[in-house]
Amino acid sequence: MLNELETLSQNIGRLIEISQRHHEARRALEDQLAQARAECEATRVELEQTREERNALQAERDTLSSKIDDAQVRLNAILEKLPRARSHAEPDNQLDLLATPPHEHEDHDVEAGREVTRHGENA
């Protein structure tokens, strides 16, 4: 009977140890869960801030786009008021420099290409 009591005592001791380990493991998991929840909440807050910033940037983009559209309309109105045709006797003005015919650029490029070829032949 003494042996049975000693065996029972040992078993109870093991059960207490196992129970303590499970309790410590549960406590550690609860701590991890609390940390994960805190991180989750911090992420939610950050996400909400990011959404607010995105919405503000979208509003700013829309405002700027509207201003650009308004400026384009005004610019087109100004351009329509400018004289369209002029005689060949008039000297060039600065606005004509902005609208050089594309064939002039092409002729210049072709001539430049010939010069490069000529230089290459002489080399």
C-alpha cells in the first residue's frame, strides 16, 4: 500500500508539472495573441491613415486636373483670338517659331545625315 501511495504521489507530481507547463504555454500564447491583436489594431490605424492620405491626394489631383482643364480652355480662347494668317512680307514673330513645319526639320536632318556620311567617307 505504501508503494501505491508513492506511485500515486509521483503521478500527482507529474500531473502538477504537466499542468504548470500547459498553464505557462497557455499564458505565452495569450501574450502572443495580445501582441498580435495590438499589431493588428496598429495596422488598422495605419491603413485608415493611408486611406485618408490617398483620398486627400485624389482630391488634390482632381482639383489640379480641373485647374489644368480651365487653363487649357483659357489658353485655347486666347489662341483663337490671335490672328491666323499673315502675309509673307511680315517678319517672323515668336509664335511662328513654335509652329515650324515638320518638312523643314526633315530636310535639315537629311542634310545633316549626308554630312555625317561625307565625313565618314573622308575618314
